[in-house]
Amino acid sequence: MLDNCGFVQRGFRILLPSLSGYIGQELSRTYGENWWDEVLQTLDDQGNLLTGGDYGELVDSLDIANCIRLINRKWNDVFKWHLSPDCRSWVNELMGVRNIVAHLGAQDLEQPMAERALNTMVLLCRQIDPDSADELRGVYQSVRARAADNIVKKFIGLAQPESASVRGELTEGSLLKLIGTDVVKRTTLTRKVTYAGKTVVYPVYRVRLDALYYNDQNDRIATWITRYETDNGREALTDLNRETYNCIIENFIVESNQEAILRTQKNIAIVGQREPGVTLADGRIVDGNRRYTCLRRLQRENPEPQYFETVIMDVDIQADRKQIKLLELAIQHGEEKKVDYDLIDYAVGTYRDVIQTKLLSVEEYAASTNESAADVRKRIEIAGIISEFLEYLRVPEQYHIAREFQVYGLFQEMLPSLKQLNEPDKQQLKLIAFNNAMMHAMPDQRKFIRDIKNLIKHDAYAGYFENQEKIGQQIQEEYAALKIRNKSDIDRFVESHSDLAEELQRSMDQALYKFRAHQLKAKPAENLSKSITLMLEVDPRQFDKMSLEEKEIVKSHLDEIAKLVEGFRKFI
């Protein structure tokens, strides 16, 4: 026996051929043979459409959601001339029903909602296909007939765990107080969350987008936050209203990886949100900021209401800061594949949590991200050099500038060379790297650091270091005279001192030329030394055991060697 949800789904199946046929008829009448191109253009955010086919195949390929989208998006151009204004309201209402049915899980539709949905289908169908309306009317009457003895059992879902916060339960502004309203809706989904060493199963809710806000402590946008604070002040973000704040952070997340956002957004538009997020009771999203971004963008493109599926944890970003950070790291870097963070953003986040705020130890960080303590220490060391670089440029903690200079790989490759040098030379190598990075004097960073490694390996770096130090002093004398506030000030200095950048490059070219010339000079002596070593390995006692033929061969080789030696002597 069908339940209410089954009757509504049956109604959609009856309505669909009438609705898709009507849409195909009106669009082909308006756009002619190119009507399907218009469909593809109108639904360019939907990835499940045929690219071609005959008329019947194309019409049959439209599902109920895309039919409703087409009526909405082509209303002013096509459908408002043939349908009453009520029809647009009806299709929007049916889109809401369709979304509810798709996310019901083990629940059933309440009786009033099922009756209203089927009645709306009847009203719409009477305008586009009166013959099919009678069949829909029959389904509606079947639902009405069972109303008296139909008691819908509501599925409440998994119970919400108690607050795990040291501050206790959040009493004001908690999403948990809004469960059962249009803001926070229950689902039958669950998600396991490991927090403070305990793994707990949480219920998943559907939360209205405007009740949520981004996590400004998200490591993925660490350098973008510093850029905003540099331009607007350290507390600028906290002074904004929620929507303005969300718009600014959304732009950071999109800019940080636009390709990934477009890919995720397209996927959510087709199949919905697959992985629930993690949200604090006050609405701060700890896990799922990118998914939330995609849903916000979809909300602006489509009149359909969008909800973020998430667990809600009653913990506090300040009082429980350490445990929340460990949770975030475990989700982003430990539980599954590592997310595609910019390396500088990741390093800055690690440096901030371990060195600057001392929120976590190296061992705690490594355990949460499922990596070795050595890897964490190496990333911190690179971040430390990045901080030195920014202080050298007189823009401390403006980490977005380091991201724009793209120096992570340079400093990472420099670490082995730093370990080979004494302290004065180590500091000098850092200054060389800082000056060359600042002045854009290394077109290929990998070649630059490879050449330096080669000079250090063969102990041929002293002259290069000395020459670079002289140029560096001149750069600093000129640079110290300026007031530096941001990247634009640095760029203006670099543009007006291109001659110094050329001197830095010439210094490297000269050092490499001298090194290679020295190698060529040293090569004859080196080869002769190797020859002597090989000759000394010959055992004369073996000659008595040789045949006459073998002895003749040895004599021939010795004669050849003697001729070569005499020939070399003439040049000395």
C-alpha cells in the first residue's frame, strides 16, 4: 500500500510527461529548431542534459526539476504569455515539495502537505494538459480517502548529544533552539565526529544559509585574512554585520581556488550536498566552508531555497579553541585525503598554532594531521623563514605578500644548504634569497637554488656571497629611505631599481662562469690523479701468469701511456 510520499511521487510521474511535452512545444514554437540549444544555455548549471537527439528523446530527458527551472527562467520570455501568473507560484511550490520528498529518508509526508501537493499538480495540469488532470485528480482523491485513518508517524531522528563545551550549554543564539523551525530542520542522516578523544554520532540537520557564517580561522584563507586586516585594520572583520562578513570571506574562498569551487558547485547542483559539514551552535562553520560557498552561489542563481546539511556541536570557539582546532585539522588533513591548501596558507596556519599562539604542540599537530613530527617541524621552519622575509621587507605578518611572491618552494629547497653553512654564512644566504626574491632577479627559482647548492657543494660560494652582500647593502640603503606599507610600495621600488636586479643576476652569472672555468682548469690534474690511482691497482705479480699474447697487449698499452706522458710533458 502506498504511503503519502508514494502517492506524491506517483503524481509527479503523471505530471512529468505533460509538463515536459508542454515545455518542448512552447520552446520549439518560440525558438524553432534551435529550441534545445536554448534549453542547454538556460540550464548551463545543470550537468545531466543530453547534448542532442531527436525531439522525443530530448523532451523525455527532462526531469521534473529541470522542467520547473525552465518555466521559472524562461517565464518572461516565453511562458507568461500563455500561462496564468498562478502557474509560476504552483511550479515553485512543487519544486519545494520535490526537494522535501528527495530528502525525507525514513519519514513520510504529513497528510496536509501530500493533499496540497497533489491538488497543486491538478491545478497546474488543467492549464497545460486537461486530459491528464483527471488522472491526477484520482490520485488526489485516493490520498483524501485515507486521511481519516492515516496517522503519520514522525521520525524524530537521533537525539542531539549534550554540550561538550567547558562553558556549558549555549543558551542564547543557539541553532539547537531553532530545531523544528524553518531555520533548522531534522533529517535522518548522521555523522560521526571525534572530539576531545571521544567519537560521538551526531544527527545531521538542514540549516538555512542565512543562519550560518564562515570560520575566519580557516587555514585555507589565512593569507587572505592578513591582506584584509592590513588594508582595513585588525578588528575590521569583527565589526561587520553577518551578511557583509560572509560576502567578504566567500570572495576569499573563491579566490583561493576558483577552479575547485566551480567543480564542487556543479556537483552540488547535480546531486546535492553529499558530505555533511560541522557547525558550532552559534552558526560558525568549522568544516564545510567551501560547500557552504557553493550553496550560497547557487542560492543567488536559483529561486529554490538552499539549506546546508551539517551536524551542530554545542562548543565554543574561544573556550574550546584547542579541541576545535584539533577537530578541524583531523577533518581537513587527517581523516581523508588532504585538501588542496596553498602551501603558504598551510605553513602559516601551522606556524600560528604552534609557534605564535602556542595553541598546540608539534606532536599534537602531527597526530591530528596524520603526519610525522619531522614534517610539521620542517613546515614551521619554512614558515619561520617566510616571517623573516616579511620582516626584512618591513611588512611583518602580511603573509599574503609572501603568497604573491611565491617563495615557499624557494625556501623549502634552501633548507639543506642552510644546514651546511656556519651561522654567518647561513644568515647571508637568507639575505641573498630575500633580495633576489624581492627584486624578481631569479626568473627560475629552481635553477637559482640549484646553482647555489652547486657552489656550496664545491666550496666555491665565498666570492658570490661577498658580491651579493655589496649589492644587498645598496638595495637596503635605497629601500630604507622609503615608507613601506604594502605590496604596491614594494613593487614601485622594484620597478624603479631594475638596475639592481640586473646586478644581482650578473653576480650569479659571473660566479657560475668562474666556477666552471675553475672546474675546467682543475680537470687535467683530477684526471691524472685518477689515472695514477688506477695504475697503482695493477698487480705486477700477475704478469708471470699471462700468455705471450696477453703480455704483448700489456706492453702495447704501456707504450701508449708512455707516449701520452711524453706528449703532456711538452706542454708543461
